[in-house]
Amino acid sequence: MTEVRPRIRLPRRASAGDSIVVKTLINHTMESGQRRNSAGETIPRQIINRFTCELDGVMVIDAALEGAISANPYIEFEATIPAAGAFVFTWYDDNGDVYTATEEFDYA
Amino acid sequence: MLTRRDTLAIGLGASAVALLPATVYADEAAAQDAIAEFTGGVEPMDGGVNLTAPEIAENGNTVPISVSADGATEIAIFAAGNPTPRVGRYTFGPAAGASTISTRMRLGRTQDVIAVAKMADDSFAMTRVEVKVTIGGCGG
């Protein structure tokens, strides 16, 4: 598989105490385990089964994902923010790999 | 104790079930099981969850959906007509803003998408929306 590259998007402007929209995307095939190859064999499942987002060490969202999530999983949610801080995003692959991304913000 | 009214209701329910095609019923049962597992057997109230999905999805591989429920601590999404009914389960932490989630999901065929929200008082709310799928998203 090609290199996994998370992408994060935060609003350009916000103020302390706002509930901001956080958009995340990561490139991943999300092989559902439902497909068959040309020989008729089931292609084993390999998905991102869990995604978490923390803000300065406090949980924002903890998601359990299934094979019904589209390839390159896109997750959009809201977080209540201080004026400045850092998000830590973590994706957990079926194969044991863990991908993380950090996004700092300072709206002061 | 079974009252006359209960008996009538059971009869009506049974005939409604009997009218559904067999395959749909099996998936619906799997979806109901998955929902019951999420709610711990609590019967969810109808409504109180906003579920935005396209009426018609041309490509079942990537169907955008949004779910929000005021005051929800957890949201779970189910697809009653997919090979497996679970789609995702989202738990909101102390730093979450509004209880809302948007994602893109796969739909194998035309079916109901169901969103269930767990509220702060441990009650559950549920909304279902039918999405018509032109090209299924489960691969071949």
C-alpha cells in the first residue's frame, strides 16, 4: 500500500469556547472483507477499525469503524476549543499499524 | 397477561413481517440485533436524531451521511441491508462540541440507514432514512 498520509482541516478563524468543525481524512483502502479476487477467494479484511481525537489530552471523539466505512475514511466532528492548543489524531489499522497526526492551533 | 389489544397488535406485527421479502427480513433482524447490542436491550424512541443522507446514491461506495443528536453521548450508525449491519460507533468525549458526526459509508444496495443516539440520561433515540442505491458498494 502507498504511504498513509493523514489530512486535517481546521477553520481559519475561531475564538476560545467555540465549537469548531474538525475535518479528517486518511488514505486507506478499507478492504471490507466482503470482496473476492479473480480466483473467487475472499480478500481478507483490512480496515482502520478505530479513530480517536484528543485535544490537549482530553478525548474529543472515539470511533469504532467497520467495513461499511468508505475507502479513505473521512470523519468530520466538532470540538470545543480554548484559544490555543493541539489536537492529536490516531488511526488504528487492522494490521496493527497506528497512524498519528498532530495539529496545533492558535486563534489568539 | 395478554389483553385483546396486545393480541391484535401481535397479529398485525406478524402479518407485516410476513409481507416482507425473506432476505430483507433477515438483514433487518441482524440490524435489530446490532441495535439491541448497542442499546443494551433498551427500546429506542423514534426521532430526536437528525440523519442526513442522499435520497438517491448513485455510487454506493461512498455515500455521504451526517448524524447529529442534541445531548447525545454516543452515536451508532447501522445499515439494515448491508452484509453486516454495523457501520460506525462514535463516542463523544469531554472536549467534543456539538454531538455531530459526518462520514462517508458504503451501501450494498437500496436500504434503510439507521442512526441511534445514546443520550446523557441513558435513553436512546433512533431515526431511519431510506437511501436508494444505483450501483452497490460491496465490490464483486
